[in-house]
Amino acid sequence: MEKLFCLGLLFGMVGGALIVANSYKARSLVKKSQSEIMEKVDEKMDECLKQMEPKESGKKEKKAEK
């Protein structure tokens, strides 16, 4: 059962790669999706960094007072 799953997964990836390699529309769709995902990841990372900054600056101020 696990071997069949792995083979199916492998054939699916190879088939998908062949379709994307030979189709301009599919290739452009993949590139567009990748760029959208990267933009969303960048936005989330910026939000996380902004949330972390006030906590760290507060710790630094307390250390400076001691």
C-alpha cells in the first residue's frame, strides 16, 4: 500500500512537471502563484517582526534602568 502511494505520488509529480514544462499557460500560472505566495509570506513576516520589536525594546529599557 505504501509503495503504491509513493509510486502514485512520484508519477503525479513527474506528470505535473511535464505538463508545466510543455505548457506556457501552466508555467505562467505556476509563476504567478509562486509570486503571490511569496508576497503573502513577506507580509506575514513583516507583521511578526513589527509585533516582536516593542517587546524587545521594552526589555532593553528595563535593563538600562538597572
